[in-house]
Amino acid sequence: MLHEEVWSTFCSLVKEIIFKDNEKATLYDLTLGMRWIYRFLIPISIDVPKVDISHLTISGFPVIPALVLKYKYNTPIIATEHGVFIRERLIAINTSEYSFFLKKLLIRFSESITELVYYKADAILSVNKFNMSWEKMYGANPDKIDVIYNGVDHNLFSPSPKPENLRDVPTVVAAARIFELKDIITMIKSCGEVKKSIPNVQYLVYGDNNAVPEYTKECTDLIAQLGLEENFKLAGYHAKPHQLFCEGDISILTSISEGFPYTVIESMSCGIPVVATDVGGVSEALDASCGFICKPKDYIEIGSRVVELLQNEQLRLQMGKNARKKVIDNFTIDKFIKGYENAYEKVIAHKQVQMPHPIFIPVEAQEAS
């Protein structure tokens, strides 16, 4: 952070944001901005051990140690996109309470990191086709992009009877960490709609309740406000996730951002049809034969689809069978593993025909040549 290049780059960016957008920046903004950059770039100082492949599971700041290996040993980089890092960063930053200057600084910095990942990665592996449009928008070479869908153990996630205590209770299950991107607020509102037709409906939401305490409180307040204390349960941690979905007649996902959600294919593998929002790669897993796809935040549509499935046993059972078959045909763990084995072999083979980055050729070798 003491190098002149770093300081001059920071000053240049600050001037551009202030003058181009005619916005003010306080001393606090400038100081906090520098602290952020310092924290984000700390991994540069790490002595990263030599490896054969650097595999990033998010197209963001984990690229920094991977770049050290790339320049030092020509170590190939694979980047897997689940949710699109830059898309979710934009959502989080724009909904924050930071000043315009800090938002702009964070956005520019995040976009730069994303572009760097896509430029330096030897392979970009998306978990869905939806991500590809974002990757190309930020400069990814289409020839580097491939899709490997998430896979589940269909022998573990398999159909089983509902627990006795829920046998006669219309039940909707969800596996979701309680935070903004999962939009539990919309899920609660959909429960309010369902209750109008099915008074004893039960929503069981399994997941971390403490991830964002403020958001959890917002959810519990809404549950009380709508009088859903007996219908909607934030059930916390579930010790056996492969049995979770079989507690319900259907499962639900109300996210506003996703990659290729495991919860959808895990539910499908258990023979449980899904009502989900049309985000990320959801529609690539879930089709009209095994569930319903709804607009994000449209709790009325989501609620009506839940009612339809809970009240139509024949449709529900048929969709469950179709869902199970689709997973076995397309989304098993074996297909997933084979896809990554092929990707590793491909980048290793490509590395063998590349020269190391010239910045790390020893001086003696340069003089000798």
C-alpha cells in the first residue's frame, strides 16, 4: 500500500468518481475506501504453496492468491460460477447505506476483480447457462466457458414416507439460510396466502437463523404481524439434510439470486415437487413436468401454486415421479465428478504447452539467452 503506483491509482479513481459524477467524498469516505482496498488485497502477501491447479469457487477476491501462482509457476486457474459474484455484489452494494462515493468505489473494484478472474482463468465452469450472459458481459472469452451442473447422490436423496406427526398436515419445506438473497419475506407472505385456502398449512424452513440477525427479526416480526405463528416455523439446523425434504408434500424456494441450487435438485431427487422463483439456473433443473416456476417476489402467484399442488394429490405425485427421473437422468453426483475430472485434465494438458510468465524468468537466464 506504500507503493507510488497504488497511491496514484487510488487518487486517479477517486478524482474520476468525484468529477465525473459530480459527487462529494468526505475524509471518512476516502479513509474507509483505502481500508477496504488494503483488506481485500492482503492475500497478496501470503506465501502460497505450489499446486497443480487453482480452483476458485467464486469469481471474486480468491483470485488474488491464484494470480500469485499463475505468475510464479504458470499454475492454471479454473473458476466455477455458482451465483454470479458480480451480480450479487451489485445487489448488496446498491441496497447498502453507504455513500454514493463508497458504493461507486466498491462497484468499480468488484468489477475490476471480476474482469481479472475472467481474463486470467484458463477455464470458466458455470453451474448453469444463465451465468454465461454475465460472464460474457464482463469480458469472458466464450471459448473458455463450459457448464457443469451440480449433482446429488440420488441413492442418498431418495423418496421416503412423511414422518408420522406430519402425515395428515399439508406441509411445505425449505432449506434456506435466513438472509436477504433467499427472500424469506416473500416466502412468509406466500404462507399467508396459502392459509386463506388451507388453514392448517405448515411451512418448515430449515437453515441458519443467525446469519443476519436483523433480517431474522424482520421475518419473525412479519410472521407475528400476519398471525402465522402456528403455520410458519424457522426450524433451524437439520441434522439429516437427505431426510429434510421428505417431511413435506412439496418444497419451496423464493430466492432473488441463485446459481444452480442444490436444494431444488435434492428435493427433486427425493420425489418432492418444487415451487421456485425463476432465478439463475432454476429453470434449467425444474420444468413444468416436476414443479412450478414463479416470478421473484410474487407471493400471490407462489401461494396459488403451493395451494394447487397441496390440493391436487394426483398432480403432486406425478410431478414427484418426474422430478426423481429428471435428476437420475441429468444431475447425479457421478456426472458432476466426471465433468470436473475432464476439466482438470484439459487445463493440465494446456499448461504443458505454455511458457511461464516472463516476469519470473531469472535474471541469469535472461542474460544467458
